[in-house]
Amino acid sequence: MLPGGLINPDRLRADPRAVALVRAFAQAGKPVAAICHGPWLLVEAGLLRGRRATSYPSIQTDLRNSGADWVDEPVVVDGNLITSRRPGDVAAFIHEIAELTARGGRGPAA
């Protein structure tokens, strides 16, 4: 789970080790969840091209510029990635993390 807020994600995306860890997790098919400004790490790791995602609205341009299909929804699950907008969406975010984990890190069943 990648933290939200403004400062933590900004510092983490500047740390090559953090970016490499997030990339490795995602590429291994493990669940990766990011809320608020947390998707900045997904951007930095190059994980959003062609993926559907959400975030705090002020960084939607960053996600779109990285190739994401940004949507204004409380929580978005795209394969092994879960993204959420803000603290008010935490209940839905946690629910989807639990669901994805129960499915072994695979996205929703078709």
C-alpha cells in the first residue's frame, strides 16, 4: 500500500529504491494499492500506461500524461492495481484491497 498525502509520495517517487520496489511488486503481479497522491509512485514507475486509475484530482494530469485513463471514482481496480481518490474513500479502498488479496492479487473475475 502506497501512502497518500502530499509529502510522502513526493519523497518516495524521488527515491530510486522505492520506485524499483513498486515496479517489481507490480510486475510480479502482486497487489499494489495507492490512495490520494500515492499514484505518483505508479507514474514514476511507469506502471499506468493503458491502465485505468484514479487519484486526488489535483494530480489527474500527471496520471493522464503517463498514459493512464484517469476517472473520478472512489476506487478503481485494474488488474493488480488499486487506486483511490481521498481519505473519504477509505472504506471502499480497504474493501477492494481485501477483495483483491482474497483473489490472490488478480483483478475482478470476468
